[in-house]
Amino acid sequence: MNTSDSQELPVTYADIERARERLDDDSVVKQTPVERSSSLDEFVGGEVYLKMEHLQWTGSFKTRGAYNKIRQDVDRGVGEFIAASAGNHAQGVALAASKCGAESTIFMPRDAPQAKVEATRGYGATVELVGKDFQETMGRAKAAAEDTDAEFVHAYDDHDIIAGQGTLGTEMYHDNPDVDTVVVPIGGGGLMSGVSTALKHLSPETRIVGVQATGAETMHKSLDKGIPVTLDDVDTIADGIATGGISETTLRIMQANVDEVVTVTDTEIARAILLLMERAKQVVEGAGAASVAAILSDDLDVTGETVMPLLCGGNLDMSRLREVLIHAMTERQQLLSLRVRIDDHPGVMEEISGIIASHGANIHDVRHERSVDDLDIGEAYLVFNVETSGADHARSIIDAVRAAEYPVEKTARVPG
């Protein structure tokens, strides 16, 4: 990448340093920790240092940019702010406005995670749930700002927002000046623009890698065309980076500073969320886990390197967590759905249940299916939802049921 002269970019390292001075208040933004992950070291063949920005006060980096902008605007006499957000920017603006003694109204998509909606209200904002996706919500918020004296706070297309997010890049450098590669999620590009500006100033040799979810991927097309590309629809569990578009400003900065961009699937993100819970004991949302999904993917080689994935957000809705866990555990075959064809008479369910139990597996539930076209009279399917220790355990259970002369197959998904 690196196609632009950094001296001509709209946000400079000096802007980031001024933002750091404004953010010198631990009650607004705190320095978040970095932890070495020996488990991830083994997976990638390098040294992995997790930058744990999900432990920020609002659960994400967004307060950095929001406060940098709002503090300056309040000092100029602005008293009311409007923003559009899927959740994390909402909380950042709400907290920043409250800290500055201003009012805020946040427009959020109708399907925004309830935990993020309630948290935004808890930080003092008025919340309006409008729009089926981020782009529609953004339009409604901008229209509302035009009809009032309120200042619109863009989630990423704003120089002050970008400079505020850049303070995280400075922090990451001082956390580990010898880092070879940093991996940063990209939604609208404000975070990456700020972080990359700081890192390229402080450590030009550090490789900067961006990551997007495949269902919200805009960077490759934008880079190919040289202009921002916007998606009509986005589909990803990583709602924090589901903007569906970047801006001219963020594209320009990323063209200059970002060395590589990779994409990860929702399945890869789900694996990363579960792995971080199991091995790092950290609960991270989809956007935050995308950086770890990237270093685990085949598309990014960090063998022998010191790498710092940015865990940028931890506001994981409990219903989404349940969905992710079921998906990831089903993929691992720790949750297994078996459909067994039987002659429907008393004692069969007990016999098959006994076979499964004898292998130390836990049966969550079982149901009969009798109204199926391919069954003969007197036949039925028994569908067992089973918890196992993994693929080898699942295979031994299936082999045992087949050894008892029952036709059995895995079904595509575990209900509920």
C-alpha cells in the first residue's frame, strides 16, 4: 500500500500528541494493559502481546476520539451533540459529552445489541432506535443534526476523532517498542487511521495490518478503485466494524500507512472469541476478536515475529455470546446433534441413551421425528443433542451407535 506522502495527510502525529494532552485524565481514558499470551504463541509460532483496549471504561477505544472532539467543541461553546452508532461510538460520545457537561442524543440501529443501548443510556445519552442498518441510521442522525444546533459527531470521518484514536497507537508503541506487526480491526477506518499515523511516525519499520469481516469488507475494493466503496448490506457478527463503508479521509490515510489488509469469516471470529475466553480469560466482542482471528488465519503469517493484536472492544451482548458459543462449539463437535433411525418401539431410546452415556457424554435433549417422508411405517428418527469433549469423543460415540446396528448421522446444527 503506502501510496501517499505522509506529510500531506490530514491528521499528523502532532495532532495526536495534542489529543494525548486533552486525554490526560484517568477518569475519561485509562492506559489499558498488554498481556503476553503463551497459548497464542504456540498457535502462531511467534510472541503474541494482546493490547487489551476492551478493558477501557466504556469497553472500547471510542472514548478517545469522542472526547478529543467534544472537549474542543464544548470549549468553543457547543452544548449538544448527535451521533450515529451501532454501540461503541455511542458509549464513547455519551461518556465524553457527560464529562464535558454537554447533552448527547445517539441514533442506533433498531437491532443494536441491548447491552450497548442500555450502556449508552447509562452514560447519560438520549437514545433513538432508528434504521435497519448503520448507513440508514447515519442518514437519520445527520438529518436530525441539520435541523438543530447540535454538533454531529461522526464515528470515523473526522480529523479530531482520528487524532483521538491515534493516542492508542502511541500507547501501543510504548507498550512494546520492538513489536514487528500490529493488527487492527477496520470498520470505517478511524481507529486504523489514527493508530497507523502514530505507529508509522514512531516506528516506520513496524508492519501494520488491517482486518475486516468478510460480510462487511470494503477495503480491497476501495483500494482497487481508489475511492471509498460502500456496501448496501452488511452481514457479520462483528457489529463494531459493520459500518459497510470508509471515508475519503480514512482511505487516504490508510493508503499511506497500512501495509496489508486481510479478511476473516464469522466462523473464524467466533473461534477467536471462544479461544480468548478459554486461554486468555477475556470476553471480547466480534470486532475486538477479529485481530486474533487474523493472526490465526492462513492469510497472515507472523511466524517468528512479535505481534500485537488489538482487542478493541469488549461489549459482547449476551444473546450474541450464546450464538457464538453454540456456533464455535458445534464446529469443534463439542456440541453434537445426532439423528438415529430406529424401529419405533419401547426401549430403543433407553438403549441408545445408554450407549451415549457409557461414553461419558451428556445428553442435553432428545426428540422423536415421525413425520418424515423417507421413513417407513413403524420407523422414527431420534435426534440427540449431546455435549462431548471434542471431535475424537464425538467420533467414538457415533462408532458405538453404529456398532449397535443403528443408522446414525450428524445433523447440520444443534437447535437452540
